[in-house]
Amino acid sequence: MTDTPIADLSREEAEAELARLAEEIARHDALYYVGDAPEVSDADYDALRRRNAEIEARFPELTRADSPSARVGVAGSQAFAEVRHGVPMLSLDNAFNEDEVRDFVARVARFLKLPADEAVAFTAEPKIDGLSASLRYENGVLVQGATRGDGRAGEDVTANLLTLGDIPRRLAGSGWPKRIEVRGEVYAGTDAFAAFNAAAEAEGKRTYANPRNFAAGSLRQIDAKVTATRPLSFFAYAWGETSEPFAETQSEALEALASWGFRTNPRSTRVEGAEGLLKVYRGLEADRATLGYDIDGVVYKVDRLDWQQRLGFVARSPRWAIAHKFPAQQATTLLEGIDIQVGRTGSLTPVARLAPVTVGGVVVRNATLHNEDEIARKDVRIGDTVVLQRAGDVIPQIVSVVIDRRPAGAEPFVFPTRCPACGSEAVREEGEARRRCTGGLICPAQIVERLKHFVGRRAFDIEGLGEKQLIAFSERGWIREPADIFRLARDDAKLEALRAEDGYGETSVRNLVAGIEARRTIALERLIFALGIREIGEQTSLLLAREFGTWEAFEAAGREAAAGIPSPEWTRLAERHGVSARVMATLAEATPPDADPWPDASMDQKLSLAFPGLAAPARRALALLADDWAGVRRLAEIARNEGPSETLGRIAGVSGVGPVAARAVAEFFHEPHNRAVVEALVEQLDSVQAAERPKTDTPVAGKTVVFTGALERFTRDEAKARAEGLGAKVSGSVSKKTDYVVAGPGAGSKLADARKHGVAVLSEDEWLALIGG
């Protein structure tokens, strides 16, 4: 229903939609005004109200008695006494683009029947994102303060408002009416809000999502002493009931309020016409991040008060004022710095450190910059003014840079080539968008994640050692590498500290030790998988274990492979489209002479003569890499001298492993700190069990099997292990090359794929019969 265009709604559908909108908007009003915990952004809330108004405009006879168009907010909490406002505190209509602002100005001029050459003057002022309040003064003395509530009645929060230094108890100066309701906004400055949240978080207390929620929650404390501790401020900008006039224009009224002791916004200004309003809007949008408080738009009010009276009101809003809202998901702010965060898997991610700004109802201080290419593409520099948005209303990101506001001397950002957490080399592999730390098991940023993988069920599977324990032991400095886990099990002092200081019972300590000691003997494939080498998953670990048989043989192969890692130039050449392994061998075997024997030939002819037998696609690919004869000789040198070692080639040649995983093994063993960590670990182990060679004499040897559905006779892990032990390959997806699909109850898409490809489908009983029970 909510997606149906209003023009397409039937009368019955419109009636149902208005009922739904009334209920939903009322719920959001309660969350916002009473609970101080909104669930949707201002833009989403405004869209609901706008849809309601547009349906009512098309079907006026369907307007409900409880219509949101006749209501400002909701009644206040029963924790405070009700206060009736002398003049209702109505809300404003919204404009979301420049054309709507121009329409507003034109409507005002038409209503007043002004001549075409008479400009309308307005006051334009920042729309503070806080909590509206009304202050009642009698004979210059504050006698009552209230929230807006539902616009007609609010909550008596006089004692709380008296704690704000910006609110005078007695009016200063002269000329104030004997009775007046002064209205304005209670808010929290962005720096003060950030400091409060930081202190609250450090003490384990409640924090607030944004300054508006903080201001509302602080002002509506039952105990005014709590409010007094909160850094709240107040801007006065309007008035309600008054015993006598005190100004002729809005701008004069603001001057009067300031003379009586109130703070008025210094960015409030008087301008003429739509273009004057839009100039103020653009300026405030650009300066939004530097104001020191949150704003979500600009309010425009007709300046002459007699014209305001003539214009009057429509429904819940005045005709003489409008709020020009900023785009809800975007804001402009200052980029104060770029920090490099190291993820749990070693990826280096640049994060923009920003001057705090509210976007979509959330205070944003950091935003992702994705990777070094993104920084270069957008030319983001420290000190820039940037446009920020929340992607999908969740992840803040920088959209663009305001180049004409760039400070002099701002330098392009240089992305680090060393890990900021451990100092290890940060490499960026061909085709990868991000750099990654090579520190692995020694990098403090990665250590907990690496250790979680190490003790995981498919690796060492250590009982009683989960993420909580790993974090605690890591923070105490007890576990910094895998070997420390086994050292801990025999460290009486640390175990005693667990009992005495950390509250571990004797049974818990005994179980932890037993879980660790039980894994001093480990299968080779589990050890390889536990090392957390990139690209080496559980299946690849098993293939490598079966290929090399023992830990000693695998480790030796890894070290030998590390000494023969191909150069980046060799890798780029080998991965070039049209360059096959045969082409690389042809290049390596050739020895082109120093001087060009065919100076008048084309490059295609030179390549054909220098490397006989090359096919046309290969010649075209190489011609793009070689500009002259020296380039031809260089290609041959790269192919001959900079390729992988024989051992690296052997690893890559293992069926199911390939060159990418082989290179990952080589790079792991190439790092001295990784070798040291592995040596220390193996010293703590009693034995590494040699891998079992896959059987070749079973009915499923060499077959590819897929398990799907809810297996009832065995677990998925048991089924996989049994199949692999019989020489089968277990896959997670079905293709034409699949031999069997074993389907339990609830099998879905994989079963359908099996039937599509004509793959044999077996029940669990049929599978067991096939493999011999």
C-alpha cells in the first residue's frame, strides 16, 4: 500500500492509508517527544507527514479527527504537570529544495497582493536541532517553563530550565511586556556532547545517539540536579502570548530579546527575496560543521509582524514561515585527519577523522575512505571541507571535496607501506584494492582474530578457549602467539592468578589445561589450516598435507618456495591475456641477441622471428609490453630469470591448489617473524601426525560429492571426513562435474541443480550402502 502512488489510490485505499499513517506518525511522535528515542530519520518522518497531507488534499472528506496535519507533537509524560500554552506552539512546513523556497516566497507575495517590484523581507536563522521550550515571564520574572508537548500543552520543567545559564531568571534592560512567553531551543553543543558521551562511556553509563536526544533526555530529568550537570544551552528566537506589542519586525524582536538577557543566534540575518534566502542557506550549509551546534536546516520568517498577522495560519503551520531542511543523509564538515585502521584480517583501511556533524539523526565523527585508490580518485586531503553522507543510512562515507574551500598548502595523502600496528610490510597484491599487513600472527591488530581461528573447531579445536578468554589473556599479555597457549597450560603462576584474581574455579582451570594439553598432538592438515595463511582454507590444507605427508616436508617446501617468489613483472606477464604457460616457456628458452637483427621489421614480425611458434594472440599481447628491441630482450629475461622456483611450481601444481594459494604459502614463509612463530609453536607440540594418503580403491575414490539438506544419520562434518577418507572430493556446489548429491530432508536449490545437470541423487541410506556402511 505505501508504495502505491497517491494518484492511483481508490477512495477505500486512501481511507486505509490515512488510518495507517495516523497510527504510524503517532507512534513516531511518542518516540520522539516523550521517549527521546526516535526510530526514523527526520527525512523519513517528513515523508510520512507529506504523504498524509497529499492524500488529504486529494480526498479532503477523508481527513480524520486524529489527523497528523492537525497535531504538532504528543502530550507529555505524566511525570510532569501539564502546562497550557497561551498561544499554541505550532510547527513549520518544510521546503526540501530551492524551487520550493521560491514557491514559498511567491505564495507570500500573492497572498499579500504585493506589486511585482516590491520585495518581501525575511529573517533567516539556523534551525537548531534541539528541544523547543517556552518561558513565561510576569513582570520580568520567570514564573514557568515548559516543553512544546503537543503544541497546545507541554510539560512543566521550570526547575530544570532554571539550571541553564543562558536563561535569565529576571529580564534585563527595559521595554519588556508585563507578560510574555519567550520561546527558543534547548540544545547541547557538539564538543560538550562529545565530552559527556566519552566520560559516560568510560564509566559504563548510558550514552546518547545525538545532541538532540541528549538535550531532550537531560531537560526531562525528574531530578533537576541531574539537569544541572548537563551542558545545555538555549537560543531564544520567538515568543507566544504577550500582554503588549514590543516590536514591529521579527529582526527588531530578536534585538529586543537579546537586550533582555537572552542569547539569540548570531547567524540570524535579514534578507530580501528568494535569492537572499538561498544565499544564507548555502552559507550555513557550508559552515555547518564549524558552528559548534547541530542544525538541520534554515528557518525563513516574514520580517514584518503586521504581514505575519495578515498571513495567519493554515492547519498546524504559519503561512509566514517555512523550514528549509538540509538533505537528511548529507552534511558538510572538515576533514581533520586520516587514520589507518588495521582490520582483524590485516587489511589497512583509511578512516577520515571529521569535525563532528549530525547526518540522518546520528553524530558522525569518522567516515570510511575505503582504500588508497578512493583517496586518490577523490583527491581527499587533510584540512579539506568534505561532503559526507550515510550510505544506506548506515555507513558514513565521503562523497566529494569542496575544492574551492581547500586550505593553502594541503598535500596529497601518502598511503603507508608499513603496518601502523606492527611495522611489518603492507603489501598490495595484483588486482587487490587494499593493502594488507604481512605481520600475521605477530600483529597486535590481528592477534585475537588469528588466535580465534587457531583454536577454532576445524583447526586446533581447543575446548574452553573462546573469544572472551583470548581477549582477556591477550590484554594481560599472556598470549601473543599460538605457542603462548601451550606455555600457559604449564605456567603455574598464571594458572594460580586465574584462580585468585579472575575468579576461575578449580574445575574451570583443570578443564582449560586439559583442553590445551589434548592438542599437543595434532593432524598435519589441521596445523596447516590453523596457521591462517591467506587463500589456504580447510580443503586446500588437506590437499597440501596429502601432497607433502609430514610437517617437516611441508615446512621445507614452504621455505624453498619463499626463496623463489616470482617478481611482480613476471606475474603480470604470466597473467597477461594471451600469454599461456607454453608462451612463458618459449620466452624463457630464447636468447635474443643484444642488437636488433631486424631493425626494419614491425614489432609483430620481430616477435615472430625472435620466438618462433608464437601464435598471433600471444604476439599481440607481447607487442603491447615491448616498445622496442630492448623491450623484447627484457620480456625474455623476465620469463627466464624472475619466475617461480621449482618448489613453488610444485605447490602450485597440486590439484586443487593453484598458483594463488601457492604464492600465499611462499609469502607466509618469506616473513622471518612468521617462521619464528611457527618454530615456537612446533616446539610446544608433542607430534604432528602425518597425513593419510587418500584411498584409490573405493567406490567413491576420485568422485565429487555434495551433501545437502538436514542429514539425519551423521553430521555434515562427519559425512565430509568419511567421504574424503575414501578418496572423494567434497564440494559445496553442484555442477556438471559433480558425481553424487547426497540429499537429506529439506534439500532445496542444490537438489534442483542436481536434477538439472542429471547428477545422481542418493539418500543417506543409499550413500552408506555405496561406501560400505
